[in-house]
Amino acid sequence: MRIGQDVSKRSSGLSQADKLAGNAALSTLCHARARIKGVYTKMTTHFTELAKAAAADGTVDPQEVLALRRQGWGDGVIHQDEAEALFALNDALDQRDSEWCDFFVEAIGEYVLNGTPPRLQCDDAEARWLIAQIDHDGVVDSVVELETIVRIIERAENVPTLLKDYVVKQIEQEVLTGTGPTRCGGELSDTHITGTEAKILRRVIFASGGCGPAAVSRFEAEMLFRLKDATLASANSPEWEQLFLDGVENYLKGFTVANAQLDHDRRLELQRFVADNEPNVGRFMSRMVREAPNVSQNFANAMGVVFGKRKDGAVSEHAGEKIVAASIEGAKVTQAEKDWVNTMVEADGELDDLERRLIARIAAAG
């Protein structure tokens, strides 16, 4: 999704000079020294001037964005100092055009997911850093910051649950209060679910990162019920009803494979092992084939057993049977899950149309 002009930032009522004086990050940016690849260097004159210009007129034009791109990727990596500088600039802007928004989302995502190994991973510390940069008294102020977190969750192979939960709470808060970046920058709106909010929720709860690939958690399913109960009489977006049905059904009938997602530390450990032992593994394989002809004849089959595949490339019968069994078992609605559904349905003392459709869909699927 390409972000258009973001005008969702709440007006602070301060002049740009006051913003510069009161923004510690921008003040630091204008005078600090950045640490890049272990060597302290003064930030470029252009970057300092750009920070001052942003504080002076509240805008960053396409030429300045292009200059930031060239400087930020000059060594192929976005560093923490640079990421924090971008947040400081974003915080000072009154208007954000599409070029800035796209660059901001891309650059912050690159730092969080690929700034340190392993790639495409966001650990707990990185998630907390990201939330600290974005959170203003418990809320997200701008659409571009919200989109940044959502895009990271979508791209990541794994993210801490706290990051997904933070986005879910933000959207729930916006729906229930009628204010937030998806509501034109804080203008009061009726309690209802917009198309933007429904799409963001779908992207987050079905993202690959989190408790499991495309697996809806109980926390997320209960949030869907809360939003439904709060907006039953509202003119919600058409996308909302399908999201509610899909999300709750996924929680009840979905399944996850144990160890489907490795945590950050374990993935890093495995990557280091492969990097440290790759030459030795190669020599071992060559020597084994050379010195044991019988093994050589059955090498493909032997490797198939080890890695769960037959010689024809198919998943081994044992591994395939385990996945099928887990899928069948996960599709069953257990008594505990039935009790949970009953509790959620009875919470508001009535059986509404969406709940009837949910029950009918689950029953029809067996």
C-alpha cells in the first residue's frame, strides 16, 4: 500500500522555532556526532541543514528525500543514529508527502529487520525501541508511523507478540474513541470501524510474524469480539464483517506447527553454526561419498531421510502425516473452545447476526 500525504499529525500549537528548541532529538541531530562502523564522524553538513530546514518550514521536499536516501544507504546499512534522526525529522513535520512516507517506512523497516543479524527478525529490544520512538502518551500520532510498524510485522519472519499487540490496541482505541491517525488526525468521529482500520487489522493478525504464520491468537480474537459488540449499531466498513468471521474462525479452527518459527536467539545461533562449519561440512560430505561407494549409491535417499524428503523431492510420509494430523486436529473445535465462544457470545446478553453467521460457518465446516 502506497501511503499518500499524511496530515494526521496532531497540531502542537508551537512555532517551528519552538519545535526545534524543544525537540531534544533534533537538537542533538544538529550538533551530535554519529557512530558509523565504529568510527566517529561528524554528520554531513547537508543532513544538519536538512534537520534545521524541516524544523523551520515543517516540510521535506522530494529532493531532500533523495539526498537522505543516498546518504542513508551510502554504506548499505541504516544505523540506529540515522533511524532516530528520521524519527526526529518526522516528528517536526507538519506535512508529509508520499515520497517522504515511502522512504520513512522503508528506512525504519530496514534498520529494525536488517540492521543486525539475523535478517528479517525483530527481537524484543528492537520492538521496544520502535514502540518508544512512536508512542506518544500511549498513542500513535501519524499514519506513517502506524504503517511503519504494520509493514515491519508483514515483512518479518518473526516479531515479538508485544509488537502485534501494540498495533491491535492502537486500532481498538481509535475505533472506541473515534480519534487517531486513521481518523483524519484526531478529528472526532463516530464509533465505527473504517475500511482502513479493517485492512490494517487483517494485515496484522494474519501476518507471518507473531505467535505463528497467519495464525490468529486468542488476544486478537477477543479484540474482534470487543469491537463487534461496541459497533453493532454503527455503519461499519463492509470489510469488517468478513474480517470478524475469518479471524475468529481462524483462531478456533487453525493450527500451528511446533517450532514453525524460531526465536531470534535460536535463529542467530543456527546461522552462526552454518557460517562457522560450512567448509568442514563440505569436506565431510565429499570424503563420505569418496570413501563409501555404497553410501554414494544411496546418498540422495539418505539425505531425504535426514531432511524429511524422499528422492523425488516430496515431503517424507512421516513428516507429511504429522502435518496432516495436526491440521485435522486443529480444525476440531474443542470443548474448551466451545466454552470460550459461549462466553464471548453471552458477554453482551444477546445473539447478534454476526455471531449467528459465525456459528453457522463453523458448523457447516464440520
